[in-house]
Amino acid sequence: MNISHWVSHWANWHGEKTAVHFVGRDISYGQMEARIGNLSAMLRDQLGVGKGDRVAHLGYNSPELLELLFACARIGAILVPLNWRLAPPEHAWILQDCDPKAVLVEADFFAHIDSIRAQLPGLATVAYGAADGELWRSYDALLAASGQDASGGVMDDAVTIVYTSGTTGRPKGTVLTQDALFHNAVNAIAAQDITAQDHVLTVLPMFHVGGMNIHTTPGIHAGATITILARFDPAETLAALNSGGPTIFLTVPAMAIALTAHPDWADTDLSNLRFVGLGSSAVPAAILHAFLDRDIPATQAYGLTESAPVAIMLPIAKAWSKMGSCGLPALHTLARIVDDNGAEVPNGDAGEIVLRGRNLFQEYWRNEAGTKEAYAGGWFHTGDIGHKDEDGYFYVDERKKDVVISGGENIYPAELENILADCPDLAEAAVIGRPDQRWGEIPVACVVRQSDSDISAADILALFEGRLARFKHPRRVIFMETLPRNAMGKVEKFTLRDELTAKDEK
């Protein structure tokens, strides 16, 4: 058995029911089952994809991306969903690292892939739609030439590699098995009472585990209907909510701010929503109240790419009384808060959040040392600092690592600092996160010029063009005389943050 059985099961039980709604078209569970069978046969017979082979996808949210996950599961292959916001050099590195048999690409990214093709010899490129050039193969034509009989995947197989930016400046490929996605789905279903009567609205990018696995794949497991929007647009999202269909909606603070600020917000009928899920970073109380004040439970979730991500969730019934908490450990996850020696701390004391469970990742792709470090002592070390209240509810206080979470996206300063280090006009540079009302946090470059340089902020910001995704670019440049360092010469970022906060308060 493999996780594509979820679709097969519901195709037998209620095959005419809509599984996915997308851009005015409905795909029933019976149709989805046939499409997955066709796609899995195409991968195997037309592209030579077998057990353990990787298949990449570059495009927006779509039924095809969801079906590709289940088709890979059916034959034991591994989906690599690419963040479409990344720059071509970033994609080139990821594709070289995971070495896929093929990449399936939407039209907006044909030129993007063509620009790095020389770095990816032998990679089959498949076009959704018409693409120029003999090196592109047609997705529709490949499907038309394929049958329906592929199989072979099992629950122990790796099914997806999701790349996250690394603290060393290189992304890490997080390997999740089919068994991890199963236990993640059960975690979500149990915590949020998801049933076949639910209707999930998916707007968050499905290249993230949040968009794919907090509600979308659990919804398929439960036999629910999923409405997918290709990209986030406040007006389109509010219109989808106003349709009276969705009962479950997941957002992040930056998106919620855009929704509540939109002129249509006050008149949007949200009465069909059972709850709204929020996550990815600390959620401002004002955003929670925007939903709670309309009698819609706004529940928080905590997890990471490595936990698939459902690890800790706030029960719907506690949305008001435990506002600000990310909740309790999910059904198949254990969570603790420990000190630097790995000993559990008393309720109320701060420590690192560590996790254990079958929803957790198998390994970092081709990174044995990183995997061992993450699982030191048999628990996954999240790098996040939190505490529990007297009732055992978890709260996230701060991040032990330097990650900046801006608009729901993880930005690791090391990636930006590597680029700044290559600039001969700079003597020192560090990147930190600063609070921002709209995005939660923004990356800020703190730099020290060389004594003979007059490089401008605009010149420094231009260094990132074409090298990193735009959402990762620093939003500000702060010129300093020196950066605070410890006895070992390492920049003390906590001191740097405190200095800037003190300046802001003057």
C-alpha cells in the first residue's frame, strides 16, 4: 500500500464527489484516480522514472502538482517541489543536488529553465503547455501515450524532498517518507476534526509543507473537497471564501494582514468557516482578533519542514482561552522543552523545543552529518525556544537559530551574508531580522564600509539582483562603524539587534 490509496479509496466510496476545484473546473475523486494512474504510468514509461528517482516540479499551485505527489507515491518515486520564487542560480544548485530524472515546468518558467539548462545535462524538461525548442517535451502528449497500470510504491519509500535554506548558506533537502505524510495527515485530521464534509481552501504555496500538508493532503486523506488557488491574491481569496464553500482556510500573518486590509474584508461572508489556521511565525494578536471578533476560531500551528509539518496544534475549542499558544503535541508526535543538556525544563521555563514522531523527516538529502546533528540524543532539535504554561500548552518565544521569517518565508542570513562577503567595498557585514508591521520581519543588512569606499545602499542592494529570490533581498541597509563580536570573533547578533532596537526607541 502507498498514500495514493487514499485517492483510490475515495474513488470507490464516492467517486463522483469533487476532489479538487481549480479555475472553474471540478475534478472528481474518480477522475483524480484515473489521472494519477495515467501520470504514474507516464513517469515510468515515458520518462524512465523508477523507485527512488526524483521528479522536480516548477510552477504555481495546481491540481497537477497535487497529482504528481500521489503519482510519485504510486511508483515509489520522489517529488521535489521547487520554490518558484527562487532565482535561476538557486534552482540550478538544487537540481544539481537532487539530480532528478525530469522537471515538469509551467509556462512562466520556461525561459527560467532554459537559462540554466547548460548546467543540467541530461535533465528531461516537460512543459505544461506549448514551449519552443526541441528539448521540451509536451506533458499532454506524454500522458496521451501512456497507460494506467503503474505501481510499486510502499509506505517506507521517500516521497518528497523539500529544500529549505540552510544556516551555512546552502539549502538542505528534507526527505519525507510516505509514512511521515500518513502520520502527518492523521495528526492534522485528529487535531482539527477534518472529515469528508469539509471543504479546504488552499492558497499557501504547495511547494512548502504548510501549503501541501497542513490541510491539503490531510483533506484528501479524509475525502474532503480542496479548492486550490494558483497564487495568493487578496481579492480572489476573499471571493473564494465568500462563495460559501470553504470550511477550512490556512493563512500566514502577512497574507492575513493583506486580507483584513482589503476593501472587501468587511463584506465577505465568512460564516461557513469552521476555523482558520495560522502559522509559520508569531501571530500578532490583532490578526487573531480579526477572525475571533467575527466568531471564527483562529488556531495556531507549530511545525517545520522536518515535521511534515504538523507537530503541535491549538485545539479549535481553545482558540479564545489559549490565544497566543501554538497548542498541544499532535496525536503521533511527542514534544518536549529542554535545556542545553537535553533535560526537560519545568513549565514556565524557556528551553529548546524538541520533537519525536513518525511524521518527522528521514534525513537531510546527502547530508549525513546534518542529519545526525539534528537528531542528537534521539530527538529532533528544532532550534526554536519556547515554554509551556501550567496546563502544558506550548508557546514559541524566539528562534535559537538566525532564521528570519518574512511573510511566511524562511530567510537564512547566511545566504545573504555570502553575497555581501564577496563585495570588496565591505569590511564587515551581517544580516538580521527586524520587526515589520506588514511582513512580521524583514531582513536588514548591517555593513561596515572599507575605509576608502563610498559604496551606497542602492549599490549594496543591487548585489542581490538575479542571485537570490527577491523576497530574500534585504529591505534596508544600515551603515555602522563596527559590528559587535565575541571573543572568538563571531558577530553577536543579539547585541546587534539590541543596539538597533535602542536606536529605534530614541
